[in-house]
Amino acid sequence: MADNAKIINNSATGAVKVTSVAVTNGAYKVGDYDDFSGSQTIALKINGCSTHGEGALAINESAFPILAPGGDLLLTYYAKISGDAANTDGVEAAHVVITISIAD
């Protein structure tokens, strides 16, 4: 796990917020982090919000608070990968899309 993954609000005047986090299948199928099983499967937990299969995570403001101008948010993440997953470099195991919007 990297210890420097973060979202930075480089705006001088406006606050921003994460409005969604979605995880989709890549080389591996996205599984349930809390009840992990399956073949060729990966599961993620990002800022305490777990995958339960492919799609959007249930996020909340305590995990993804509003970022004031100049603020940043450290991303903590954990992954579980099934034992039958190939041990290779350069594999896009899953795709993570974080959507950020202007905060009202």
C-alpha cells in the first residue's frame, strides 16, 4: 500500500467533494471485501468503504469529507486477491473511478 495516495484540492477559492467511487472488473472480477471468496477475484476497501461486487461503493462524508481550497484527503486502501490470481506485473486487476464535484 502506498502511504502518499491522496486527493488534493488545488483550487484557490472553491471546495470540492468526492461524489462517487466505482470499482469495475479488470483482469479480475470485483468481489465482496467483507465476505471474500471466488476465483480470479479482487476486493477493495477505500477509506473504509468496501466493495460488495462490481459497481459504486457506499461512501459517506466521514470517509470522503468536503475539501476546502488547498486541502487534501489521504486515501487509505486495502486489497484482497484470490490465491489463483497470476503473480505478474502490469496487470490492470480492477478499475477505480473517483468522481469529484464542486461542493455546494
